[in-house]
Amino acid sequence: MNKYFSVEKFRYTFYLLSHPLDGFYEIRHRERGSVPIALIIVFLCGLTYTLNRIWAGFVVNDVNPRTVDLFSEMQGIFVIFFLFCVGNWSVTCLMNGEGRFKDIVMAVGYSLMPMILCGIPAIILSRFIASDEEAFYYLIVFIGTAWTVIMMLLGIMTIHNYSLGKTLVTLFLTIISILIILFVYMMLSTLLDQVFMFLRSIYLELLFRG
């Protein structure tokens, strides 16, 4: 258990924020990261996003809290997360990427930490700001989002040993691969539904005739 949840592993999360290039390099080559901790960060990021939709002040939030389903929100976050990781892994396997699937999971997971660090203060601030002060809220959200994007870019670039240009191309192809995966999933779902309905109609026909 200490292999995944030691104090050093948790501290490493914050080391990555200030030393992203060295941090992601050590994830790939020195096994410094932890997949369970990365998944916990994804969970906390999803929780922060959901709490923002529920508790953010009315000045910046027009969502009815009663329409927010925590389970559905968390499920959506994890689906997007794993789709991105699978899509990036499938692309980088064809482009000589050095990162393993677990390295991608850790790089993307750890990169979401700024969303949590900025999201919680943004929620608290939104409860107290006036209608002409929402710019402060959006500034914090922007900082968290930009910080996360930069971290993710550096993470993918470092674990795969890519140049910046090749990393950007890889991320573009990752989005394309995600769309392909979703398209194939929808096609298979539709096909299976049709097969099920066909078999069900045959069963009912035989049942009625019998």
C-alpha cells in the first residue's frame, strides 16, 4: 500500500506543480508517480467541477442545483478522462511515443491538480462577490484552466520524449481518435440494439404461435 499512497507520493503531486519537466520525466523513468493518486486527483477534479455547478454564487452560476446529478457528472468526467488516455495511447503507439498507458494516466491525472487548487477558492469567492466583480471569479477559473492545459502539454511532451510541435500534432490526433472511438461505440450500440430487437421479435412471434 505504501508503494502507492506514501507521504512522498502525495508530496510529489505538489513537486510536479513547480517542477513539471523534471517531475514528468521522473514519472516515466524513475517510477515516482502513482496511478491511484492520479485517479484520486481526477475524482477530486470532477467533484470540484460538480460542486462549482451546485454551490457557485448566483452572480456567476445560472444552473439549477436540483438538476445536477453527482453520479452522472463524475461518470462523465471519468469517461472523458479514459477516452483521452486511450486515444493518446493509441496515437502515440503509432508515432514512436515512449510513454506507457499508465504514464499517460498519471501525466493527465496529475495535470488536473491546478483545477482543484483554483476551483475551490473560485467557489468560495463566488459566494461573496457582487454583480460587477465576477471578473475575479473568471480570472481564477482561467488561471486554473490555463495551468492545467500547460501541465498536460508538458506532461505528454515529456513522457513521450516529443518536441512541442509533435506534441501538438499528437493532441490533435488524440481528439480525432476520441471521435472515432465514440463513432464506433455508437455504431456498435445501434447494431446490438437492432440485433436484440430482432431476436426479441422472433421470440415473441414463436411464443404467440406456440
